[in-house]
Amino acid sequence: MKSDFSKFQNCLRIQITPDEYANERIQGLVSHCKKFGFTNVMFLTTAEEWFLGHVTIEEIKPWVEVVKNASVLLRRNGIGVSLHHWIGVGHLDRGIGLKPGQNFTTMVDFNGKRSVSVACPLDEEWQKHFRKLLGYLVREIQPDYYWVEDDFRLHNHAPLEWGGCFCEKHIKKFNAKLGTDYTREEFCKKAFQKGEVTKERKAWLDVSRETMLDYAALIYKIVKEANPSTEIALMTSTPVEHCLEARDWTGLFEIFSGGGDKLNRIHLPGYFERSGKDYMYDFNAISMAIRAFSPNETKILPELENGSINLFRKNARFLGFQLESAIPLCLSGMTYNIYDPVGNGAVEEFGYAREIKRLTPYMQAVKDTDVSFSDMQGVVVPIDEKIAYAKKIKNNFYDLRTNLFNTAAYVSALGLSYRYSKEKTFNNETVFLFGDAAYIFTDDELRELFKNNCVVVDGGAALLLKERGLLCLIGATDATLYRAESGYQIYEQIAGNEEIFGIKGFRASCRAAAGDFVKIDYAQNVKRLSNVYKADGTITWNAFVRGKNFLVNPFVADKKLHTQFSDLRRHFVAGFAEEKTIALVNSRFEGVNPYLYKGEKESVVMLVNGTLENFDKTEFFIKGVTFNTIISVDKDGKEREAKYERTGNTICVERPLPYMSTVTFKLIKR
């Protein structure tokens, strides 16, 4: 029973264990799904606490019988059934080794540590086992979808160090590509030596990329031979780590879809209940980045998790916030891993399903706007899945991790709409060149970037421009790094008499939460917006600086830095963006995250309130969109024309924006 993607799909991911409670759990599950409108059930097998290692067919048979018994009742009630076997190569050891006769080559990290159970996807013995096991599961269960587990990756396999496999089979592959005869130690020494990319590092990335494509092809072949009608869907985790394997996103989705639907169960970062502002920072750095790497037509059904290791059980209100705040991904549905996989079944008393049912009309109505992810507008955040091919190593292997995705999190937290872009050329855009983003451009591309656009640069990017001999692009002659708490920069103060909130001499802290500082010397005449001071009130250096087509934030904004969201810095950055960006929404409130989708006939604005403020009306700045009518997509799923007032580019809509919630508006020219 294939999902009807014209309808918002509520997919419940759950585990029912083969024991004396199985029939009771099945009856409860079916009733739960019927009562609260779940459209599909994704059955976990031997997951988490029930992890049995690389299970044999005999071990998995009782699990299969439970799923088959549940499937009969679910399908009889019009509810789809999907399979989610928890182990491919394996997540982590957990003290469970291989079984007798399982002579698999297991993964090895760059230091030579070997896993006792996580299989290398190149290993033929593991492939034989996996082919037999997965084929059996798909033939027996006949699932609508096979959801590829998150262990489909070459990183995060504890107790191994993160990043790649260096077992004997991979070393052989590296050597074959290079025409060498390196040992693991010799190869890793050259691959991860300090400095520019080496041919060995390129071989490692090439082989990692190829390994995952081959693994995907193996999965596709097994599933389609077992049941041609079963479709394949992928789960993805954090983009930073996927970039360490140079993941070929387009290639993977082409393989798994086989010409059909592309499906992605994108990771949502809220395993634990947390503040809305903090959650949305990670949402923009993780979930939205993975969405940008996925083909535009991909069906997105993110995974909303309630981790079994939480200090406290997640409240239903926070779960509801996670559900509706995911709308900027342009959803086809949601998957819910909300009931502990230890096997208690569905627990209505938690209130999760009631919250899901309450919000489903709204989620459907937002889906019915037909908003397209490719229509996002705002400041531009450049990204590239192959950035590890260009990065330098200054200290160790972990320098290859990128900080690209912090930029979107930063600008969204400031209240600015944005769009991720894999393009290399832009025209008349406002582009944020933060952190290591300069690595993804050639020198000529950087010159064109500054020539044809307005560019916001942070201290980290300034250091890379210096390294490339391109400081002239921001009118500078030198840039020097000063670590936080070095004593030279204690606080920052606005230059001149401009007031913020009616206060002259507005200040912000330069302590550790502001990040490291880069002292930049300028040759040309630039406008100094602020200065940094020592504790005795002595001016040390210029801080924020603005040129004709650029703005420089002198701090290294490479991670979550809380005082980067201070009103002083937001004043400079948001002011520049409002002036220079062609199409933009600015919520003008830290932690209220705006998203703009500009279509030919109508545009859509989404606002996610991650704060604890209740707004009686919804206000925002908008630019580059022509409209005279606002249609509000309300929580009951109905569309209603909303009254609004306009003062210049500031819009005030007669719709409340409560804390930890969202609004969606259609902007129409009539």
C-alpha cells in the first residue's frame, strides 16, 4: 500500500518484541493508529536494547512473525506497513561481537583501532550475510517501504574515531587507485599530514564516496529482487559528518529511487527537550542543510525522536513545536520515533498522538500551498558536499570537519531569511562568506563573488582570504588572529552617536561567547561601525567595518556563539542585509526564524517562534515581494484572509504568534 503523498503522512516508527505481550501490543498499536490517524507503521527489528548483533535468519524469525501478524490487521484498516531493520553494517559495538561463522572484516579507524562488530561495507562475507538476511525480511514482510537505517555511513561507529574506514580492504582500494603499496600507517600519515590536500587524501575521499554508492546499489538490488514493489527510503544524520565521506547526495537518491519517489527521513536535532532558540539553531545547521543537499523533488518525512536516554520524558507541547517548526523543509509527512524502542508499545497517556492529530490539519494545509524548497529567498549561504577535498589540515584529521552550516543557523537566529546554495556564481545577491566557505571557491570565483554581489565576511573567512592573497577584496592589508580572553578585546562599542534602543554608546561583550577575534588592517577608506576596547576603556582596534559592497564581522563565527546574537551585532548585520538583499524577510526578533518562498503567482512566509514570548500580532520586515492580500493558513487547516497594516516594509498581521509555535502566510497580488 503505497503512501498517498497528496496527504500529509504520519508514520509511526515502533518496535514490538516477540514475547508474551506481542498480541496485546499489536492490538493497542492498531487502535492507536486508527484513533489518531497514523497512515503507516515502520517496524523496527532487533533495535537498541534488543540489539543482537548481525542476526541470523533463525534469530529474526520470531520478529518477522510479529510484524506479519501486525501487518494483517494494519492493512485491513488501511494503514501501510514499512520495514526498518536496525542494522546494516552496524551502529556501534556495545560489547557484542560477531557470531560463530561470521568472518566479517570489521571497520578500522585511522589510528588502527578495530571494531568488534561493525562490518566494512566492502567485505564480501558481510555482503553475503546481508543479502540473505535483508532478502528474507523483504520477501516475508512485503513492506511498502524499506527505510535504510542511519548506520548507512562511514562515521560515528563507536568506539572508533570518527571518519572513514581504514581496514585492509579499504587500504587495498586506496593503493589500487594510487598505484602504491602503503600500509595503513603510511597511508594515513600522508593522507592526513598538515597542509594542502594530498593525492592520498583525495584517494580516501574518492573511495569513501564510491563505497557508499556501491553500498546503496547493493541495497537496491537486494530489495528489488525480494519484492519489486517495495520502495527504498534513506535516513540522514548530520551534514558535517556526511561531508567527511564526501557523500554524493544526487547519486544516492538516484540509486535508491530507481526512477521512482526519492524519500529522505531527515534527522531532527531534538532527541532531548531544550529551548526553542537553541533547537532552531541546530535545525537550520543540520536539517535544512540536508534538505538543501537532497534533490528538490525529494519527499521529506523527517524523524522526530524521543530519546530513551532523556533526563525527562519530552512534553507533548515540545513535540508539537518540533512537528510544526519542521514546515520550512517543505514536508510530505513526518516519522515519529516517540515510543521507547524497549517495547512498551504505544502509550496514549503521553499525549504525543493527540498533539500530532491536533496539528495534522495545519500540516496538511501548509503542504497544500505547494511551496517548493527551491523557491527559498533571502541572504545566500554557500555550501558544497565536497569541501573536504579543498580544506587544509593545520593540526589533525578533525580540521577536515567543516563549519559551513553554522552560517545559516547564525543568520536565521538573527531573524533573517536565507537560502542554502550549491552554486558557485551569484549576481546581485547578499552572500555570507563565513568560516571555511572560502575553500569551496577558486580565487577567480571569489573575485567574481565580490565584484557582482554584496558579501558579509567573518573573521575566519578574512584569515582564509589572507592565506589566498585576497584581502584586497575587503580593502584590507593584514589580518591577525587573537584568541578569545586574550585581554586585547573585552567589549565592543558602537562608533559615533548612532543610538540603539535610544541608547548611545551601545555595547556588547567580546568574551569567549563572542568567539575569537581577528584584527584587520584596512588600506582603503571603510566605514568603522564599532571598536573593541580593553577593560580600562582604551580603544584597541576597529571591529565591524563596512565597505561599498561588503560588511566585516571580525569574530570567527564558526560555532554556536551566544553573544554573536547581541543587539549591537544584529543591528549591523540585519541592517546591511535589509539594505542590500533583493528579497528578504526579517523578523526583527532574535529567535523568531523567518522563511520566504517566492513563487510566480504567490509567495509564502513562514515564521517559527522559538522564544518564550507570546506575540498578539505577527510583525516582520519584507522586501522584494509584491502583494496586497495576506491569506493565513490557520491551525484548523482553513485558509482565511488576514487583516494587516503596512508601514513602509514593515507588516503587522492580525494573527497571534504564540511561544514555541509557527504561522504561515500566503502573500498574493490581486
